[in-house]
Amino acid sequence: MASESTTITVPGPDGPREVRVSSPGRVVWPEAGLTKLDLANYLVAVGEAFVTANGNRPVSLQRYSGTIEGDMFFSKNPPKGAPDYVRSVMVTYPSGRSHPQLVIDEPAAAVWAAQMNTVVFHPWASKADNPDNPNQLRIDLDPQPGTDFADAIPAAQELRKVLDEAGLTAFIKTSGNRGLHVYAPIEPKHEFLEVRHAVIAAGRELERRMPDKVTTAWWKEERGTRIFVDFNQANRDRTIAGAYSPRAVPQAQVSCPLRWDELEDADPAKYTIRTVPERLEKSGDPWATMHDAPGNIDVLLQWWERDVKDGQGEMPFPPEFPKMPGEPMRVQPSRARKPEE
């Protein structure tokens, strides 16, 4: 017996497309009672803003075999049978291996990804036509145990000042969970490693200003009850959920762009696939003009060099990365061999 399906019309730059959605009634978010069709309709409703934020970038798809409580896996290259309006771009991973990776160019491609059981979209910080040079500086403010979203707010506000002093314009969004993501548009003329160094420099400056509230410590045992500046999300092939992407959390929260004057009273629980379309229609997209005037990371790189001279050098890389030049040992401090007394 054929499975139930429906077809939805998706507006796009080349006119509307008809996208088939199989098993539209399948529940994706059990606690919220939201279905695969609800997800597809959400992506149609926010389609223009979603593509503005995430389009023309290599993207990883976070997919589920059933509900968000079931098995999860990532797809990077387009699955077999992808429609002709879904393309890929060749990218190079930290291992040095190259492989085609999917690109979202229009709302129909996002809806098709939802048909393929995608819930979360993870775009690169670089564009598909220049994948080696990020055009976004991204800083992930991650609340550690004992802290929460409210603790990330003052950190984000101070980080905005740090970036402004470095000549960059900061944009803010909820992570869709407990944290905040701060972005700054940059000229795509630096490699990922240099952008990572710029992020570390900004994080260290923020930590100096808020030492009891913020940390750049890579090892969890050293972070305490502070907001962690996750600098390793700035690496090649390391991504965070895109703007307007749903998250795999019980109430179907969205990683939602905000105006800075909204941040103080923001509640991430309010931004869901049920509420964000109306918000977008009424208030517009706070990130619509993000890339109108990109900055550069020259000042942050000067700060990086200053810190290196002061003895603050390279930081640990993620475990799946090859050993990098100047990197300290990837051993948590409590397990490091102590010098003999």
C-alpha cells in the first residue's frame, strides 16, 4: 500500500515549485504535537528570510529516522534522487579530503530537505562560490551547567561592544536552545584558521572584561559556572544551526534572529515554528541587511598577535582534527602528567 503524501506549493526565484511531502502527518515533535507537514509549511512561510540567511552556502542536514527523540544522523552531500534545483559544491574538510556538499538556493530546496526528514540546517560560514574564506565571523555563547540563557544576555551585550571596538557590526540570534549566537559580516579574504584566531581574540577580550561570567577554557573541568565562548565552532566544517532553522528540542524552538533592543527581555521559548512566521511578517527580518557593509578582522588579528606575544597562543582543536601547528596537548589538565617535584 502506498504511503500517504501531499504536495505543497513553494514560491521561489524561478516561480513556484510543487514539492511532494510523504507521511505529512508523521509527528516530528511529540511534545509539541507538530508534524512533518507543519515543518514543511513553516519553511514555506519563512522561506525568503531562511534562504537569505542560509542560502548559497555548503550546509549539513541534521536528519531523524522518526521523531526528534529517535535516531539522528547528518547528511552533507545531496542524497540520491535530489531534484535538479538542489545542487552541491566541492569543499575541503580538515582531513584534506574533498567532497561535494549540499547547497540550499531556494525555499523549495529547504522543503525538499524536510521531506528527507531534516530538522536542523547547519550552514557553513563561507559561501558556496568561495568555501575556503568565511564571510561571517560567528561566536557561540554556550551556557555551562549552573548558567542559562539569562546569563548569556549580558555576555552578548558586552561582546557587541568588543566587536564594535574592533570595527565590526554584530548581529544576534537565539541558538534555539539555551545559548546565543553573535555574528559579524566580514570580507571573505581570510582562511578559516585566521577567522578562528579572530574569534579567540574576541573571546579572550570578553573574558578579560567578565572573568567571573565568561570563559574561553576548552576543557569542561576548567569552565565553572560561566558562559563558554566556543571558539572551535569557527573551524572549517564546524557549524551551528542557521538562522530560522528549527531545533530538535521538545517545543520546536527556532534559532531566531533578534534586534539588539529585544535581547534584554528575550525568551527563547517564545520563538517556535508556530510563532516565528507571524513575527517575521509583522516585524520583518532583523538580519536582512547583515551583509550590506561587511567589516574586516584586522583589529582582532592584531589582538591575537598581541596575546601570542604575551604568552597566550594557540588553543586546542576538536578531537577529530589533525594535530595543528602550535597547538597544546589535547589532554585535559587533570590528566596531564605533572612534572616531578
